[in-house]
Amino acid sequence: MLIREWFVRLALALVLLSTQMATTADSPDIVLELAGQLTGADHESYKEVPFDVPAGVKRITVNVSYDRENRTVVDLGIFDPHRFRGWSGGNKATFSLAETDATLSYLPGPLPAGEWTLILGIPNIRTDTVANYRAEVVLEFGMSANSKGFAPSPLNDNADWYRGELHTHTAHSDGSCLRQSGSNGPCPVYKTVEAAVERNLDFVAVTEHNTLSHHQSLNELQMAFDQTVLMSGREITTFYGHANIFGTTEFIDFRVRDHQINSVLQAASQLGAFVYINHPGLPSGEVCMGCGWIAETDYSLIDAVEVVNGSVIDSGAGLLKSPLSGIPFWENLLNTGHKVTAIAGSDNHNADLRSDSGRRTAIGEVTTVVFARTLSQQDLLEGLRSGRAFIDLEGSADRFVELRAEAGGEHALMGETLVVAAGDDIRVTVSAQNTPDATFALYHNGALVNVELDYVRDDDLLETTITLQATGESEWLRAEVVSTQGKVLLMSNAVYVNFLD
């Protein structure tokens, strides 16, 4: 069995054991049952079915079924209390509306409280026919309305490692690419998605600056791209730092002053969003306005840090040893007791860039690989929160790294905590696949572990194990896979020892 497959099985077993802890409340808040009968008298007429929507609804989903005997046909449409919101005729049995996105044929926008009207158009029902209809109207509030993403169900039901891109921009903010004429201009969302598919990515996020306008484009494209999760994201851009937010399409007010950003982070947390700090090591000021992270921050509200950013690498600043890298920032958070996930993003602003450009800002040139129960936005974000992820700095299709620690019959994988007593031996194992001739660098609390490593090499497997002694205090370990030329190929997330949540 390949080492990757073994870890998939082990991780899945751990996930199943902790399902009750990881499950989010995704059941609908209110379900209205609307039912009735159609008769021959309804032929070539429109039947109005009213229902009440209370204040605070974030998404309305309508599912309609009816008896189709004798060639009965029912068309669908809907009005809110003030205006027409869409008509899909007979081509959809289900549709959904929210402020920033809606099923095609319907208009996104605010969902006003009051009496809404479902319209049933009956182009055909025979004189002697009686047909029952049933409409289920799901009214969702809060984070349950946004966390699942645009795909109605997982694109892959298997628990596995999924590769993706977490940081891109299009014409909805400052992304540009070549137009038909050959000149440079605003770049449509579909080009970003096509570039991700070309790189065989499992997921891609479009993260525009502060705006929400791209979500309807993603909603539309998700129907055609049924093997790639299109994530609902944005880059909250303030004067004191940038942060990517996933898992909600709700507006979050980014207008903060005096280095105060916790109001933004608290609003995101209340919506159940996933939040990570972007390129924290960059300068902040006239050179790069607001790019570096200088905000006063409650780091308990932060889920992850972008330790690798394509634009930082392309700037010539280097990766790991440069003060502009996000790695020292992340390690400092770990050293102060904050369990946050390390992720990567290209920060792409030109979807035309490809691998042969030599640019690390090309989509998929740096990727985050995450273990998720299914290929869905909800489970990908849960996997990122858990720390079951690693960074592939060359955006490969098959490289893999795992880090685990064992003591006294207990073990912990990336993102997990091992509890041991002071003086106990901890066996630390690093495994990698498809990295021939590479070596490992192991870091303990940010310092390189300076010991001679013994390697086991077997076909495409590389592995080493060392023993460390527990201090009894909170500590952490991470690993890098390094090429013979000294380039970091893969970077693990941390395994924690005696960390308190």
C-alpha cells in the first residue's frame, strides 16, 4: 500500500471518530410546505401561491413537484413583495435566491420581509385531470445559508487529499488579461476557472478586494465545472492588513481605522467564516498600501496564515529566509500558543499566466493540499481549519508529505495534538512521496533540528524517524521536503505537543 493511501485511511478513521465534533449546523431554519391541486379549469392559467418571509432570511430555496400524468405541465416563477424576481418555465424544479447569487433565471438581491408569491404557470392540463402539487420553501438564516458554496452537493464523495488555489483576482477587482484584440484589459472570472482546470486543481477561490459581485459569476460557472469546487471568497483589504474570508457571501464591513480590525474578524466569526491573513510579511505604507499585517489583532479569530504568496516570490524577495516571507509571522503565532494553519496562494492577477512563464503568481504554481471528507466547500474549509493540509511549492500533481508524532501508544498527524509528560520520548516520522533524491528539514518550535537523519528510500517513498524528548511545555514540529538543489518542494503543517485549545 502506498504511504499516501495508508494516511488517507488513517485520517478518515479519525474523521469518523470525531464527526460529531466537526459537524456544522446545516439543517434549514424554516421549511414551509405549500400544497394544492390543479384541475382542468387551470389549463392555460397562472396560479398564485403566497407565502410569508420573515426578516433576516439570507437564502430562499424552492423545490416544486407535481403529478405529471396525462401530460400535465407546470412552469415556475416568483415575485417578492415589491418586484418580479424570475421565471424558469418548466426547465427547473428547484431554484434559490440570495443577495449575491441566484439560480440562473432568477435575480439575486435583498430578500425583503413580507408576502412573496410563487407563480405556477399551467400551459397544459387535460379537462378530466386532477394533479397534486407540492412546493417546499426553505428559508435559511445566518451561516447555514452560505457555508456550503455554489455546488448543490459534493463533487466527489470520497475522503481524500485535494489540491487547490486559494488566492486569485479577476475583473471584479484588479485582475487583467489579454482581450480579443490582443490588448490588456479586465479579466472575466471564467478565465481563472479554466486556468485552474488546466492545472487539474480540485478547487479554486476567487478572492476579490472587499466586493461580492463575483459570486453570481461563480454560481453560474459552477454548473458547467462539475469537477472543480469554486469557493466563495473575498480579500478583505484594510489600511492595516489583508485577509481572505471564505464560507460566507454576506457583506462584512471592511472600513476600519486606527489599526482596529477585530470588528471585521468578529463579524466573520459570527457568520462561521474561515479567515486567513494574507502576505503578512510585506511592507505596509506607500510601497505597498496596507499589504503587511500591522493591525491590532485577536488571533483567536484567525484560522490560517498565508505563509507562501506567489507575488512575494515573484518580487525576488525569496521564500523562506526573507523577512518578507509569511513563515516567521506564522511561526511566531505558533510560539505564542495560537494553533493556525499554514496555507499558500498564488495571488494571481492575470489568468493568462501559465507555468512556462516562470512566474509563481500563475494559477496553481503554489498550491494548498487539504484532506477533506468530500470535495465540497464545507468539507475543504473544515479540513483547512483542522490543519490537515500541506503546501506544494511547485504545484505538482502527485507530491505528498505527512508528519506524525507518537508516544505511549498515542499518535498525532498534522494539525493534531499529542499529550505527553515531560521527559517522555516522542517518535517523529516524516514521509514523502514522488520526491526522488530529496531530503527533509525538521523544525522544532521554529528552530532547525540539527541531527543526522537516516532515510528509508523505497521506490517513490522517502521516510525518516527521529526521537525527541518532551519538555512538558507546549511545543510544535513542522517539516520541509528539500530538493538536491536546496529548493523547498513541500512544507507540512504543524504537529502539536501539549497545546491547549
